Amino acid sequence: MAVAARPSEQPNLPDRPTTLREVREVIPAACYRRSRPRVAIALTQAWLLYAAPLVGLALTDRWWLLLPLWLLAGLGVAGLFVLGHDASHGALVQSPRLNRVIARACMLPSFHVEAAWALGHNRIHHGYTTREGFDFAWHPSTVDDYLAMGRLARLRHRIEWSWLGAGAYYARTIWWQKMIRFRASEPRRAAIRRDKVHLGVVTAVIAAVVAVLGWRSGGAFGALWMPVKLLVVPFLVFAQVIGWTIYVHHVSPHVRWWPRREWTQVRGQLESTTVIHMPAVANVLWLHNIFLHVAHHVDARIPFHRLPAAVRAITAAYPSLVRTERFRLGAYLRATRACKLYDFTAGRWMPYPRVRRARRAAGSVACSP
């Protein structure tokens, strides 16, 4: 692959690039080199980290073992998904066909339709990151949007935008609405339908095999419990992990979402995306550098094992535009309290109390002579 590159230390770079191409030019060419041994090791590790807790879950029903095994199984699903996500971008190996095979296989434990994911995530989320009315992943509601909701919709909003609601948001908004129920127009309709059929058939076969194992060990109850234990609960843990991951990448009091006319690729991919340094063990075992998110958004073709070098190059060239932090639970909790609704005109997040003040203000204006 011929990739334009220049050293990150090259002088006379503008403080604020006008195009994403300028940002990509500071990334060294070495950051685009794929490594089959690294990919093979990562895939082997990911499948082992997923399979091992499943074996444990199949062999026990003790609650004090189920809880950590469910967590490990959900993280295993997430680790596979991250590698499948990279393959869906075409970043894992050189062959487009092999990338597609790897993506479909690695997304199977999370029940994702790869062709639908490629359209929604690769084309829309990456193409219009944090742009009003386009990027659907954690797209904020305005005060007017919230006031127009019914009681159930407001309750759902409060749950999904709470510190514990990321999984519910992801499962409903992204997995169910934008993938499982999604009806694409041509020319993508056939590919998405084919992937849905493939996913449905393989999932049904796996669920049947797991149910038979449960029947042999626990009768009718075991036939129901075993698929729940091995397939459903790990998926729910995965949804929580991935929903939270997307949230912290693009929702924060310091992350701006942009009105349509003000949005640019540089603002969306560089200024409204984050680099979060996670614990090294979690990063090596399951996360595969996905939290080095600025480099991934600047150019999704960069393989996961080259993201650290790409982040260093981008940060050296544009230090004032790359938001870098270490993950802190307190910062996340503060964000979930502050980031409930969004004012696109002022460019700021707001908590729910602002809604009550806006409602009182609207009521006083309506009652004035």
C-alpha cells in the first residue's frame, strides 16, 4: 500500500489542520504495515480468553463462580469484537476477503451482522463523527427533544444516560435498531440480508448444541439455562463494555458535538475524539489499543498494534488538538451527571436540572400578557 507520510517532527506544520489529509500525512508509513504473526497471536489469545470462561460456565452453577466467569466471558466477547471491528475496517490483514471472514467470525459471539455494522459504523459513525443528525452513536438529545418525549421515553433516556445505562443504550439503539431491525436500501440490502441469514443459522445451531448439553446435565431446565448462561449473559456483559467504550470516546464535558454547518472531518475525527490510557493488563488482554481512539478515527486503516506509534506522531504534530487522559472512574461518573442533553448552538452539555429551568421559563413566557 502506498501511503503518503512525513516525519512528525517536520517543521512549519500549521497549528490547526484544515483537512484530515494533513493529519494523516504526519503518520509514519510504518504505522500501516500489517503483521500476520501479531494478528495470529492476537486472534489465538482472544479465542482462548473467550473459550476458557465458557468451559468454566458449562461446568459450574455456583453463583460465586458464575459472576467472575460471566465478566471474563463478556470481556472475551469484547476482545474478539475489537479484532473483528478492525478486520471490518480492512485493517487487520492485507486480504479484503480474509478480513471479511475474520470479521464475521469474531463478531459471531456478539451476534453482530458484519455487513450492517460496516455500513453503520465504518461509513456513518466514522464518516460523520459527532455531527448533528448524522452520527447515531450516543447522539445527544436537545432540551426541546427531551421536553417533547413522553414519560416512558424520558425514563428510558434517564436510564440509558446514567452511569450504569451504557449496555441498555447499546443493545437497544445500536445492536437492535441499527443492525438487527435495520432494513438497508440497495446496493447493500443483499449483503446485509445474507449476513443476517448466516448469523441466524450459525447462532441457532450453536444454541441448539448448547441446549442439548444442558438437557443432558439438567433436563428441561438445563436446556433453557445453559444457553442463557453461556450465550445470553456474556452478550449482555459485552453490550455494557462496548456501550461504555463508545460513550467515553465521544461523550464528555470536554468533547464537543457539532452543528451540521460547523462540522468538519478534522473537528469530528481529531478534536471530538479521545485518547484514553487504560490499565496495561486490560489493554493487552482484551482492548487491543482501541482506546487510542484519535489515531483510529484519523485513519481506520492503521492496524491495532501500530496505533501507539500513530498516536505519538499525531500528538507531536498537533499537541493542542489531541485530548489525552488516563481513565479515572470519578471522571466517568462526573461525565454521566453532566452530560445528559446538549445545546448545539452554545456547544455545551447540560444536566437535567437545566431542563426544569427551561420548562419554567417557557411557562412564564406563555403566561405573560
